[in-house]
Amino acid sequence: MNRDEVPSWILSLDKESVEFIRKFIINSGSLKNISKIYGVSYPTVRIKLDTLIKKIELNSNTEDLEFVNMIKNLVIDERLSLETAKMIIDKYKSERNDD
């Protein structure tokens, strides 16, 4: 399989997320085992999985632009507020429509 055949949602994930998925699969999806591997509580692993699910869902939408997905990922990672992200995305889309 070459890079062109790899789904964009996989390519959008960072190394840490891909490693989490690998460990999750190897451990048959057991969050209890994953929590032991990472040395964190079950709820912490659940939050990590929920965040990863959001990223995958977000990046599975091929209609969204790469820039918009990047902004949405910053919100999911809590590095940018939702309100600020909405303003940036709205401004970006309005400027793209002006062309």
C-alpha cells in the first residue's frame, strides 16, 4: 500500500495517537489493559479514546478543508476555544468565497 492509498484520517493522526491505536488493537480493545500500560486511570484512557474518536470522525469528513480540520483539531486538543475557532473558520470560509 502506498501513501496515496492510506486514508487521510490516518495520515492526520500524530505518532502518539497511532501508537495508542496499535496498543488498543493488540489489547483487544481493553481500556483496562491500556490504563495499566500507560499507568493512568480508566477514565483518563476513556477521555483519550473519546478525543481520538473525535479526531478520526473530524478527519473522515472529506468535504472539510485541511485548514478547517487543523483548527477543529486545536479545539479538540483544548489549545483553542470553540468560539475563537468558529470565528477563524467563518472568516476563512468567507474569504474563500470572495475569490
